[in-house]
Amino acid sequence: MKKDRTPLIMTELPGPEARKVLEKDQKFVSQSYTRVYPLVVKRAQGAMV
């Protein structure tokens, strides 16, 4: 993978907006629907997510 195409993440993850989404997810989605890690995606493209 080209270095210029890798993400440069400079904030603590998950960010404040993602935390809001994750809080709603935990409140309204069944706990039987498990997740390996917290992931909130606004958009994605290519193989790198």
C-alpha cells in the first residue's frame, strides 16, 4: 500500500460524534447483536476501512 494513501489519524478514537452514535447504538440495538470493536463509518472507499 502506498504511504500517501494510508489514513493519518490524529485524534483520540472514537471521536465525539462517533461516541454519540455508539451510545445510541448501545441504547437501542439488542445486546445479542455483538460487535468486536466500536466502528462508526460515515463513508468508505477501496479496501482500506
